Amino acid sequence: MSTKNLAQTDKGSRLHKFSPIFTLIEVIKRTIIPLIFGVLTYEKSVKIQITVIAVVSFLSLFSILQYWFYHYRIKDDEIEIKEGIFFKKNRKVPYTRIQNVNMLQNPLHRLLNVATLQLESASGGKPEAVMRVVTLDVAEEIKQKVKYAIADKVIDKIVEKDDSEVIANQPLHQLSTKDVIKYGVISQKGMFYGAILFGFLAQNQYFVAKAMTYLNFFYQIPDFTKITLAQGAIYVLVVGLAIFVFLQIMSTLWSLMKFYKFKLLKDDDRLHASMGLLSKVSATIPLKRIQLYRISENPLHKYFKARTITIETAGGVNTDNSGIVMRWLAPYISKAKIKTFIHAIEPKIGIATVTWQLLPARTWKRVFRRSLYLLALASIILIAIASTPQISIRYHAWAIMILMIPAAFIYAKNFVKKTAYFINDDIICFKSGVWFGKQSFVKISKIQTVEILESPFDRRNKMATLEIDTAGSNPLLHHVRIPYLEATDAYKLRNFIQKKLQKTELNW
């Protein structure tokens, strides 16, 4: 094991000597900066300033203490990690349990030749270990041990294969700068940050007043109560255009920061992805851990004739807040290339052979009735509000409610056209979404449970919902959940899947 720049103790090796700096930066980024930013938007208070300084000092000390109490030992068949100041943890993680090895390098990491390493297993939704930070030699050693342990090879007989050899392979997919910019526009992530900024400004009038004062030095803001309607319309148009451009720039910057030089390679039974402009992320995942493939589209996807492909994996990290996430197979890919791309990763998912089966024709009636019930409920709420003496609702509000009825009819008809499923001996697929379409593909061998759901309305209409569960599935995201099936068809599908599962070994 490489011992360069490592402090060796009887308990094992400590993290890199610069580790407290990176831990402190992480604490400041996630906690201290938002706290200070919030304080500075209000009138200055000595007590608040003292509190902030105390919190910063405490967290700084705590981050340094974590370094002294964190030890690891790289063994032949496992990595042992000891951590904790008051509550001690001693974990021994066999390399065969580690499924994903992800590495993060921001500009400071690269300057100091270190990296943050994240080890994931199939045990849950958070990393098995986050090593912030270690030398590149240590990171490479752990990655190689995990790779060979998974492959069931004897390490002594293996000629080590450097990651540069993997990267030299022909990539399955890569994004040009133009593609990354297009994905930024498609994602409209700037809307998210714009909403945060708007909420912040709405809650911090002091900051808004200060900003308006500084703005008056450069441009005299007019009194909108004294200008003409035409002038007001022009100002609204200009401000709206400026906000729109700002949001597009934010979306593009987010996409460039995250997906710049995105590259996906296949190395034997693993996928290797690298991406990032300032912070370089390198992530790996075994193919056998992929539980679900998801293809997403929205109106902007359709305009650019592209799609986004993501995955769900067994265990590991499922949210950005939990750690480094390997979720994107192709943030932006041409629609014409999807079939070839998926086939190169998983030949059993033959998208070219999928023949979608639509829902029963009478489904639109149930969807339409449900929409009418919601409109009726909204009307009752409006009537209740209008009955109060303080509030009066004009007639055009009721006209909008009436116009929603044909819109609900059109939605119900399109719902039936856009919702379908497919199943064969190898896979089960489901697609839905009128405006924002999604398709989910699951191999039969990855299914853990098959469930039939029947509401009182389903039983009345002799219908049912078929839902598939896999290891690591997120019920909040699109998955195989087929509604409005004829009850007999739902039970036939369930029995078919159960028979296949009885003959197939669960491989997750």
C-alpha cells in the first residue's frame, strides 16, 4: 500500500493532511455561507455577529477533530474504517460488497493532487464511506482492489490496468459543448434557482431596498404610478426579457458545470462516467446493479429531437444530497441513437422490438370524470371564497373554470394515447405523460415484488393497477406502475411475471 503523505498510526492510516481544509470548506459551503448571507440581509446586530462567529469557530474545530479520529486500513480483502469522536464506529467493508467507487476532484483537489472518494454498497441510500480527502495513489489502489474483487480474480496474477486505458476506449456516449448547452436549455434548471432567488427577495425587503438604491446610481427607476400604459408595457416586456435571458444563462451555466466533457465508457461489466467543468466527477457502476432504465422527454426535448436517459441502481446513493450520484447514462442524446445506445449497454432491452399495448379504450372516461370531480371541487372552493364579504370574484374566473372542461376532455383522450405498456420474456416496459413523457424499462430478473392495487373506483369498473418494485426503486419517480388495466389482464400479467421469477434467479 502506498504510504506517501499518510500519517501512519497503530489504528491505521489517516486521511491526507489537507483533509481538514476540505472538510471545513464543505461545512462553510453547506451551512455557514447561507447563515451569513441571511444575517447580512437584515440590520446589523452585534449579538447575531457574535453568534455567527461562534458557530463558525465551533464547526471549524469540529471538522479538524474529525480528521484526528478518522482512520482507515486497506487490507487484501476489505477496507476497515474507524471514525467518531463521541460515538465510535468501526466498519469492515469487504471489497466484494462495494458496488460503486466514485471520485470527485475540484480545482483545489487537482492543485494538491488529492481526491474525495466515495464507496457505495447495496445496503442503502447513503455512501458506505466518504473519504475526504486521500491521495490519488490511495484512490487508485482502492478502485483496483474493488474491481478485481468483483471480478473474482486473484490479484497476484493480474496485471494492473490503469484508468487511462479505460478512458482510451471508444466511448459509448459523449457530449460536445453544444450538446451540453442544449441540455441546459432543455432542463430549465435556472427556473429552480430563479425561484430560490425570488423567494429570498420576497422575504428580505431590506436587501431589495438596498439593491434599488444602488441601482438608482446607474439608472433612474420610473414611478410606475405616473407613466402611461404603453410605457408600462415596454418596461414589463424589457424586465421580463431580462429575467428570461438570466434564467437561460443560469440553466446553461448549471449544465456546463455539471456535464462539461461528459463521457460514458463500458469496461467489461462496468460503466465509467466522467464529467464536470470545475469539479471533475468520476463514477463507476457495475451493469448488474442497474435496476431500471428511464427515458425522459419534454416539449424542448422534442424541439431538439433529443432525449435524456437515466438509471436507478440497487442500493447506493439515490439523491444528490447523499453524495456523488451516477444517475445519468445520457443527459442529452439524439432520438435516433437511443436504440443503438441502449442495445450496447443491455442487449436484452430491445427497444426496437417493443410493441406498445395501449390501455383499455374506456380509460379516457375515468380520466375525464376524475378531472371533472377536481374542477367541481375547485368550483366549490371558489364559491366558498366568493361568499365571504371581504372577497369578490369576477365573472371571468368562472369562465376559466368552464373553459377547463374541454381542456380536461382533450387531456383524457391524450392520456390514453400516451400511456402504454409492453412485456415479454425478458423485460417489462411502461410509458406515460401527456406533456412530459417518460418511459421505464425493467428486466424481469430485476423484479422483487409484483403488486395489484385496487381502489373502490377500480373495483366498481373492474379495473386494477399493476406495480413493479425493484431494489433501489424510488416511488416518487417514474417507474413501472400501469393503471386502469382490466382486472383480468392485470392478474394475467402478475401471474406471468411470477412464473418467470420462479424460473429466474434474482440478480440485483
